[in-house]
Amino acid sequence: MLEIYCPYCEEHREEEEFHPVGEAHIQRPEDPESLSDAEWAHYLFYRKNPRGLHHEMWVHATGCRKFFNMTRHTVTYQILETYKMGDKPTVTEEAKDDAK
Amino acid sequence: MQKYSGFGLLKHAFSHHENWQRVWRNPTPKKHYDVVVVGGGGHGLATAYYLAKEHGLTNIAVVEKGYLGGGNTARNTTIIRSNYLWDEAAHLYEHALKLWEGLAQELNYNLMFSQRGVLNLGHTLQDMRDIERRVSANRLNGIDSQLLNTKEVQDIVPILDCSKNARYPVLGASWQPRGGTARHDAVAWGYARAADALGVDLIQQTEVTGIRRKDGAVCGVETTKGFISCDKVACVAAGNSGVLAKMVGITLPLESHPLQAMVSEPLKPIIDTVVMSNQVHGYLSQSDKGDLVIGAGIDGYLGYGQRGSFHVVEHTIAAILEMFPIFSRVRLNRAWGGIVDTCPDACPIISKTSVKGLYFNCGWGTGGFKATPGSGHVFAHTVANDEPHPLAKAFSVDRFISGKLIDEHGAAGVAH
């Protein structure tokens, strides 16, 4: 079971209180009418699904009921950070590469 | 290939079973193959077998990073059925079920295929409406599917709590008598042995690290044992399909999730059918060894770690105990997780790609085991002819762009 820090409640709580919602930072196209079918499909269905660091959205379903983002490793399941909606992640694949 | 038979068993008893032929060779990779199948699970081995048997391609290798049948083939709950709602899916799974029915004889390998019937329980009025619709659709597609009421369910499974005051009241069920279970490892081993006998090279402990292309077409795979040149690459890598696709810069609409299952200690025979419940997301059967085989729901987050969260197991067990109070003192032996590659519409992708000579068979999600023979059969056709098999046509990756999805989510009782 994951222990998740809710950035709004500012507390660690057990995974059962939360729901994963999927990949984070997906922007709704500004002008959907002008998209091709392939671009629309990409927005709807295609996800990064990485083996490694993943930025994903969670909701504190039985807590404050707010959505927030998380950076988590999809193999070790280690949670590297959680951050509020609208914020940018500080732990990224690129940042990790820069540090090398 | 040494033929297995009762007589052979007796004959080998005289030499203390020490002279059995090796089940398959352990070859060193050749320089060139016509087709390289990436992934040595049930689907990959079936693909190689049908390529060799039905399409006359014998210069084939199956490249597996671990050991044969060590991924989801070894991790599923071995349920076989074909009562899917939509025509495309129903035809594909029924094709598989028909192949299952003669497979043990064909492969000369005991798959312990047991058509003990599959029940999909309905606990709410909406469940029953969905089940009725699905049963009717199945019957129109020639699939043996029946609608049962509470009493008929109780007659088949006496230990199921069908009382009015049950936490999950049983209002009825769909019943597919031809459904059942098979021994998961034996399926992989049977296909591996038969493919090996037809000249297919099974290369284990070899990971594909890259796919080399020339003029937009596949020309070989980079592996941990060096470069292997080939004309076609058939990827059947389940949860790791996305990783392979990334090697050639294509993306697939897949998400990899952990899915958990567990077995109890062995018990005397107590349940002779498969009981599934979508509503509570638990399902149960008893293996020939006597263990209760229990499948849980999917973990919602992405994961490649082959393990999931404990509360998912806890919820499933809680539901199973509400349905089968008799099991309250049974102890669990083992629990494990596999990585399932799920598609947005819960149907597989059996498809050519934009790269010439590269094919994908993936996205089976939570229900791939039952399809093993059918999946291999139609995929082999697709690879050999560079043209989708009629049954596989609807499962092309283009459907996510055209919008012609095959929405099997929930509607068809797609719990694994």
C-alpha cells in the first residue's frame, strides 16, 4: 500500500483514501474543431505509459476531494513528490539526466 | 518429437523415467531469421507454432528475455470463455475456444483443459439487464450462453450464498458450459514443444534492446546476445509492448497496470465450476491440485513492478467471503501480480504498424489467457501474409483514430 502525502491536507495518508486518475499535464486542445482525427485520438487515447518516472494525477477521494499531481516511479512505485494542480514537477527525467 | 502416450509412460517407467527426450532444444541464435517473435509467452509461442504449421515458415525464432511462459502466462487465473458482447470480440474469442477444444490432441500435450463451465453472476437489476443482453448477443453469434435464475445458480454452486439477505444477493447469472480452465504453464510448454519440433528456435534469457530498420523497414533486432537479422518482427510482449514500440518511435494507446491474483492452500474438491462476479470484482475456481484460484481487480495506477497494492487484495477477499462464507477459515498460500497492458476499449491490438515488417499483438489487458490459441492463430496469419486475418481486421490500431472502438468494458463482463 502506498503512503501518499496530500499537498492540500499537508498530511501523509494511506492509499485507500485516494484514486489514481491517470497521466498529468494533459492539456485539452484549445481549438478541438481544427484537429485531425489522429491528433484528436492522440489527445483522447494515447498516453506516455513510461517504464520509469511518471507524472500522474490523483484525487484525495475520501479526504479533501481535491485533485493533485504526483511524480512516481512505475517500477519501484516510489513516490518522489506530490504537488498542487498548476505547479510544475521538480523531479523529472530531464532533471535526473542533468544531474549525471 | 517424442510422442507422449500412456504406453510411453509405461515404457519409460522401466528405465526409471531417466531417458525422456528434452522437451525442446536450447539453440544458439542463427544470423538470420525470416520472422523473429519477441516474447515467449503463450501468445508468442502460439504465433510461432502457427507460423510454422500453417504458413510453412520454419526459419523462426522466439526471443524471450526471461524464461518461456514466465510472464502473464504464469500469472493469470486460467479462465477460458467466449461470451463477449460485441460481434468482433465474440468471434475472436470463440475462434480461440474452438481451437482450445482440440488443442491437447493437436499438440500431443496434456493441457488439462477442463470445460467445467463459467458463471458470471448478476447482483443488481442493471447487472441482470446487461447479462440478458449479452446472453442474447452470444446466442445470435452461435455461442453457448444461457441465462440462469437464482435457483439454477444455486443448483450449480451449492456453496454460494444465494440467500435474500446476502451482502451481494445473487439475482441470476450467465452460464457458458463450454467455458472452463486449462493448465496455464502446459499451454506455453505444449506450444513451445510443438513449435520446436517444427524447427522454431526458442531463445531464452535474451532481451531485445533495439529494433534496427533500413529504408523504413525492419531489418533485425538488437539483443543482449548480439544482433539478429530478420525480415519481420512480431511483438507479443504484453506489458512491455509500449517499451518495444518506443524503440521505433511509435506510440500505442496502452497503459500498463498491475493485476493481482492469489491461491489458497489445497482443499478437497468443493467447487467444480468457475464463478465470476464483475460487480464485486472477484472470481474463483479450484485448480486440479485443490487450490482455490482467486483473481482480484486491477490496480488503478500505472505499474511495471509485477506487484500491486494490498488493499485491492483485501477488497477482493472480502467480497469472495461474502459470497462464499464457507471459505472464511481457508488460508491463502500465495499472492502475486502481473503487468497487464490495457487498451482504452479493453480489446486487444492485432495490427500491422507504420513500420514495414513490424507487427504488434498486444493490449489483451486482463483477459489474454483464454485467447492464446486464437490470438496466435490470427496473428500468425497477419504476419505471414502482411494482411490482417479476417477476424483480426477490426482489432487494428487504426480503430483509435477512426473511432470504431470495440467497447467491451464492463458490458460483456470483462473481468478476465
